[in-house]
Amino acid sequence: MDRTSAYALMILVTGTVVWFLPFPLRGWSRTAPQTRNPKWRWGLILEVVAYAVAGAGGLRMTTFPGWRLALATLFLVLASVLSWTSTRSLGRYLRFEAALDADHQLVRSGPYRIVRHPIYASMLCLLLGIAFIAAPPMFFAIALLLFLAGTEIRVRIEDRLLADRFGEEFRAYRQRTAAYIPLLR
């Protein structure tokens, strides 16, 4: 492994660990939810497959363009910032599954002012960081399509849960706030 590949691997591992840390540190809510939708699992499966496809190329490039390393670093930093700020804003409402507590509040602070699903935005940035380092172009495209399909499933399920609970308040929030990619509704 040459020096650039070693740096790339170090950036990839560090970025992934820093992105992941707020989830176990904050901890997911363990209280029984009032409402849930188990169909979110299908979206998660597609997202996990997307990460596997993105990482399947490894660091086998003979030359590693600096622009790819720079973009990967940028996306990994953004992913980490979003995961830390999102988990903090959600607080005790952080859940692994698509579910709502009996006393659930509609969170619109922190990164939730910019996008409705900043954790999914962080996951997209993580995928892009991994893909810019490890994925050949075809794997990159396949991983991105799988990830977007899985995330759309999860966003629609969660939006439906939130709309059922918060009604017009959520519909107004959804109208003015992008789902997980800023400026795209």
C-alpha cells in the first residue's frame, strides 16, 4: 500500500468511527413506542447493501487522485457534523426504528431547521465519503442508486408517521423544509 492509500484508509476509518460515535454515546430510546412502522427495514437493507457496494472496490487504485481524497474528507467531515448535531437535537427521541413515543415532539431545531432527516443526510455524506475513496465509478453509481432508493423508503415511512401524529404542523414543516438534501423537496 502506497502512502496516499494509507492516508485514504486512515481518513476512511477515522471518518466512519467519528460519524458512528454519537449513536452509542447518545443511545437509542428503549421505551416502547406508541406507533411504529416495521417497513423501514426494507430501506435499511438497501442502505446497508449500498455501503457494501461502495466499499467493495477497496483501495485498489494504482493512482489515487487528490481531488477524490479531498471530496471524501469533506463528505466525511460533513457526515460527522450532521450525526453529532442531529443526535443532540433529537435527544431522547432518537430511535433506530421508524416509531414515535406517546409524548413525541416535532423537532425543528439544529440541523432539523435545514432538512427534515439530517441523520439520513449524514448517512448520504458517509456513503459519498466511502465511495470517493473506495468505489470504482460503476460501483459508486450502483451504491448511490441503492442508497437513495432505501432512504426514500425510510423518509416516506417516517414522514407518514409524523404527518399522522402532527397533522398540519408537520405538513407546513414538510412544505418549507427539504427531506435530506438541502434545496431539494
